[in-house]
Amino acid sequence: MISVLITDDQELVRTGFRLILDAEPDLQVVGEAADGRQALERAARLNPDVVLMDIRMPVLDGIAATREIVARCPATRVIILTTFDLDELVYGALGAGASGFLLKDVRAAHLADAIRTVHHGDALLAPPITRRLIARFVASQPAPDAADDRLARLTSREREVLTMIARGLANTEIARTLVVSEATVKTHVGRIFTKLGARDRAQAVIAAYETGLVAPTRT
């Protein structure tokens, strides 16, 4: 059972998400929060697997709350909910450790699948949005540091797999491209996470851009 904490300052939104998730046999809503401060308190007490986090909230915004939750509850994944896919605040959420992003008008089935996906760390959420945001986030940062040795820790095959992850490929697609088993790909992905110190694919993708392995697109 995957436990979920819903954080949004609009009660109607929280109620709608709860109704959707309560209908899923493997998902359990363990609590709700109306602002970032409540989210911190309830995440610490309930230790949810996934937090759905609104980005614009009173008292404490979603970015600050995400940063604190990631620091205090390392096993918890945070999905940022945003009204617009070009919300400038989302860039801050990337740096704060968010694992993915969804638009608030997401379809019910996609919301449930996204929670399962980020819980297992298996793929980026809303790939066109997330990849574009990560590319823009990294493009706004300083040029790759020549002294950054993170890529040197990876084998040539691991760098190849990381490049594919950065392009948004899921494990099944990577396995098909490399003509190996999905289990082998999962092993490579796990080693990449460990060597890069990444929590999940979103952070691994950021590292791929930061080290210059993948060039950011500017749109």
C-alpha cells in the first residue's frame, strides 16, 4: 500500500484528489495539509511514501516545504502540483528535491499511475514537462565545472544508460535499445543513483545536465 499526503490550500482540490486516490486499491490517503507548514508537521508524523505538493500556498510555500520534507524524510517522494507547466516557481522545486511534476488538470488514471511511478523511482512524471523544466533549470545555472568528477565514477555503460534516462526513456525502453534484460537496466540505474548520490531519476537527470553529459535545450 502506497501512503499519500495531499497538500493544497484549496479544500475542493484536496477533496477531489482524495476521491480519486481512495478508489485505488493500492493507494491510501493518510492525511491532508492546507499549507507547507502543515505538510511538514504531518509528513514528519505520518511518514508518507508520496506527498502531493501544491507550489503556491500561504504560511510556507511548496518549494520550502519540499526542501524540508526531503531533508527530514529521505524516503518520502514529493510530486509538485502546478496550474501552469511554465510556472517559474517549479525551477526552485527542482533544486529543492522534487521528484516530478503534474498539472492540476491531470486525468484521474494518470494521477494514480504517477504516484506509483515516483514511489518506485522508475520514470519521470509528465515527461514532456519534466524534461523541459530540467533542461531550463540547468541552462540557467553556471557552465559545468571541469573539476566535477561525477561522470568519472560511472562506467561507459552507466553513462550510456544515464544519457537515455535524461532523454526520458523508461527502463523497458532502455532495455530494448541496449538489447539487455530490464533487470540488467535496473541494476545499472541503481548503481548510477548510488554513484551520483541521486534519490531518483529526476536528480539523476539533473546530474546528467550539470556534468555536461547531456546538453540543455533552450526554448
